[in-house]
Amino acid sequence: MTGNGNESEYVDPDTGPLNDIKTNLFLSVLAILFCFPLAIVALVFAVSASSAKQAGDDINAAYRSIMSRKFLIAAFVIGGILFVLNILGRQ
């Protein structure tokens, strides 16, 4: 925070301003096609981030949004690797 008198808005380096939290809900649903178990966990975090954001709990929403994003990345990476291995295994 800077000393410019604007200390009321906390900015997280990972998520940006707390009033601009992305819940990753659409990507979580899309990730179900790639890696089902991890995508379900990401979906649960995304829904809880959305609920926390609507309730005004910005800190909790930011945390759940970050966790959702981590599980989304893992789901897409593992799903992509499994897809490639499946294609290579058919040859």
C-alpha cells in the first residue's frame, strides 16, 4: 500500500483489486471434459468464490478463486497429457 491516502483498496499481486475477482466458473465447467476429478474440485472452489464474492467476502473469494485457478491449470495439463498419451498409444 502506498501513502497516497488510498489504503482502502487492497491489491493482491495474483488477483488484482479485490473488487475485480474472477471466479473461473465457466472454465471449471469446461475443464470437466479434460480431467474430471480435478475439475470437480475446481468447480467447487469456483462456486464458493462466486458465493463469497456475492456476499461481499472479498478475501475469501480471492482465496477460493486462486485455488480454483490452480486446480483448473492442473486439470487442463493432466487432461492434455492424457489425451496426447492416448493418441500416441493408438499408433
